[in-house]
Amino acid sequence: MPSLQIIYASTSGHTEYVIGVLKDALNDQKKLKIADCKAESAKPEDLLKGDVLLLACGTWNTDGSEGQLNPHMKDLLLGRAKDIDLKGKPVAIIALGDDRYFYTCRAGEHLRRFILDHGGKILGDALLVVNEPYGQEERVKKWGEKLFTQNA
């Protein structure tokens, strides 16, 4: 059974909610072994676990600069795991954002850059969740089903 390692950063609970919806949908299929951890407790080697890695993060205005990674994800990727080699690992992306800001969901671009700069392979299209995730559950489920059906 293939395995999925999810690392996410969530402080408001929105990213965690999206991950919960995705996990429930994928668990219903019983085709994946799924593990997850929050970015603040993740170690660099956690990025290498699983057959597929999923990075999920909201977009923040960190240090007065709009369109940045959640600080917990930034600390993991640009700090603790800055020297990691993803060795061709397939990585999927979920980015959240608020359309009141110019750089809506820009965390996805930062995740993409990290993956490519560290030898990973982007898996499918990123899931961009704009504004509140509540009411977008079907989009999340369909994205997950498509991603893991096409790339199984």
C-alpha cells in the first residue's frame, strides 16, 4: 500500500481543517497509508518519509511582507530542513489564502520553489483554497481523488 506523508502549518485551523477533509476522503478509499505532522514539530527527515509528500500551508504577512509562508513552515523549510535533498520525491502542494490580499495563496509558490530547489518533483496541480475552507470540502475531496488516481 503506498504511503502519504503530510506536513502542514496551521494556526487559525483552516489548513488543519483542509487536511482533515482530505484525509477522511482518502481514508475512505483505503488505498493509502497516511501519516501527518505539524510543521512546528517536524524534523527534516520527516520530509523524506512516505512514497508521496504533501506540504500544506496558509499564506501569511510575515515580518510585514505579504504573501509569505506560515512562520512554522518557514522555520522548517528555510531553517531546520534547508539542506535536505528530496531525491526526486513526488510532492503535492496545498496553499491557502485570503482574496483581500494581492498575493492570495502565494505560500504555494514558496512551497513549489522549495521543492524544486531541493530536488523534489511537483505532483499534479496545487490545491489553492481561497478564503474560508468551509463549504469547499467537495473541491478538496475531488482534488485528492484526482491527484492520487492519476498518479497512483
